[in-house]
Amino acid sequence: MRLLDQLERWKLRGQINQPIIEIVLQLRDRLKKHWKADVNTTLVNMLLFHIACSLGRIDRGGCASPLYQEIFEEIQHATVFPQVLAVHEDLLSFIPFEIPHAEQTYFLANVYSLLLEQEHICQLATTDPAD
């Protein structure tokens, strides 16, 4: 299912709203244009859909439990973690409200998976400062 279709279905169910959809589409555009990500992959759709769900949960006053500590520590110790953090912080800059740390652990895990799948992004994150 296409990302926009998924987002519209979640909007109809009251899980997200139009401003969240617009944020997610802006993040998709940022990944494509700035980070040169192939945004037509299942992994990118999953990353963006998870962000939408997270933003909806935050908007409703909720918050997920943090990612398992062992998994999060593995990501933090990965050689690509500085690049993961650069992409993560860049994407967060497009979200107009505070994201709890627990939710950010999942964002980081998704960005980590993206950088493992699309290794060219690591090079951009190392050499290309955010616009």
C-alpha cells in the first residue's frame, strides 16, 4: 500500500491529522532531495509511517516505551552512529514540536536501518551539512 494511502486511512481512523501528514510528506521530500534516499522502498515507507504513528500518539498525549536498551546501545556503538545522528537531527528539525526521548529511540533505529540499506547516505551525512 502506498504511504499516502496508509496515512489517509489512519487519518480517517482519527490516529493522525492533516498537519501530521504534511510533516511526513515534508520528511519524505527531505530524504529524497537532501539525503538522496530512494524513498520508494518498503523501509522508507515503514520509517515514515512509524514517524506518523509516533506523531499521532504524541498529539493524543501518549508516548511509546523506549526501544530495548540493548538494541539502542548496539545502535549507539555502531560505526555509522554519527551519520545516523546527523540524519536524525536533520529530520527532527522539520517537526514543529518536542519529541520525547523514548519516541526518538525508534526514530534512530529506523534511520539506522535506512543507512544500512542505503549506504550512500552515510557519505552525505559525513560531508554534507544540513541546508
